[in-house]
Amino acid sequence: MVEFSKLIEDLAKKKTDIDREIEEYLKSHFEGELLEMSEYALKDGKRLRGIILLLTSECFDGDMEKAYRLAVSAELGHAASLIHDDIIDKSTERRKRPTLWKKYGIDKAIILPHILISESLEIARSEGEEFLKIGLETWSKASMGEYLDMVSIDPRFSEKILYKKLIELKSGSLFSGAAQIGILTSKDGKNYQNDAMQYGNALGISYQIADDMIDYLNGKSEEGSQYLFTKYMEKELGSKPDIHVLMGFFIYNIFVEFEKIRKSILIEKSESLKLFPIFSILEIMKENGEMYKLVMPVLSNYFSP
């Protein structure tokens, strides 16, 4: 099995390569304040969606040059969704910097995502209609997830919105779309598209659960999916449960999704794709040292024989 150290080295290289591709794309398409805002919006991202796209392409000997161009498309779309997310949640900080709307004003922050998603879809269209189709489906689902995220704190709607359905649309769709696009850069990709969809969707849901858990533990304000997560958790555990009880609740929900990943043929064909879900979740959990120490030994060997 590929060790985590080797995986981390490979992911770091892929992230650096994606960063370079994004920088070159932005500088060749934008100028002035629009370039400045775009670079600000895309700075310091984890590039997880782009990396999943590259890993699934690599897994089936896909066209990696095409995959890198499409990784830029995925990251532009993701950046667009984050800008809108910050406006809706009234968040003033992201990645330890002022959010885009806070720095450049609400009007420009509303317009920029429309420009970025247009660019994202144009890249997909230029690479093939199948990529555009997935891009449009992904954006449609993510937009519906964003709407549900926005209205979830309204008592008139919150009781009708299921937490898992919200995060499947909000996060699962973005990971799933990236995984499918990566697969389709290979000749035999269509044979494994459903596997990629299942893998990405389950990973995206797991990732959002971990993100919402960290926000809960770190006492961040309850907005959107984190608000529903708190309601979902307290319904099962009561208010202010012990950290070990929380850990059990978290592990159970993560493993429900990991079992879906286990059924995907992708983890049989790629050791990196087998370890990537564990790596992604542990990276988020590092933001709370106590919980990280509890879940790390449980998660680390989950997909081992």
C-alpha cells in the first residue's frame, strides 16, 4: 500500500501544478481589478476537487493534459460557490483573510462568481460535450444545495430539510462531478462513471460532515449545514455531549459513507484513491487537536485488508 508520506508528496505536487495552471489561466483571460479579485478568490485553496479529478484520470490512464485543464474548470466553479456561500452566511473571514465580499464589496462579490462559473463551463465545453453536461449538472445541484443552505435556519423550512440531502447537493455534487470528469478523460471512462459518481459523492458528504463537526467543536456560529448538523447531532445525542460520545457519532456517520467508497472499483485500481478519503478527513480534523487524536487511529487503517 502506498504510504501516507508518498501520497502527501504526490498530492503536494499535484496541488502545485494545479496552482500554476490556474495562475496561467487567470492571467491570460483577465486583467486589472478583475484579475486581482479572481486571484484573491482562488488563492490558498486546498484544490481537493481538482486533485480528485487528476487521481481518477490517472487511475485509468486518462489524458492528463486535458485533466489539468478540467481541474482548472473544477476549481473555478468551486471558488464561485465559496464566494456566494460567504455572502449568504455573512462570513467575514476565509483562509485567515477577509472574504471577497468584505474586501471588494458585495456588488462585485455577487458578479465575480457569475464570471468564474461561465469560464468554468466554457473550459468544459471546449474539452467536449460530455464534460459540459456534467459541469451543468454539478452546478445545478450545488446551487440547489446553496439555496437549501440559505433557508435552513428559517423555522418554516428547517424541519423539512434533511441534513444529509443538503450536504449531498452542496458538497457531494462537487466531488462527484470532479471524479466523473476525471474518469471520462480516459478511453474506457464511461464504463466506470457510476463508480466515480459514487466515490465522489460519498467523499463529498464525508468531507462536509467533518467540516461541520469541526465548526461545532470550535464554536463557530451556526449557519446553513452546520446549523442542521447541530440539530441532527443533538437529536441523537442531546445537547453538549461528551467528546468521546461525539467521536463515536462522527465515526459512525463517516463510516456509513466510507462503506459506499469501499464498494467502488476505484479503490481496487488506485492506492491513492484508497487513501485519499482518509487523508482528506484527517486534514480537516487537525483543526481540533483533541478530536484529531481520537479519530486518527480509527480512521488511518480503515481501508486496510
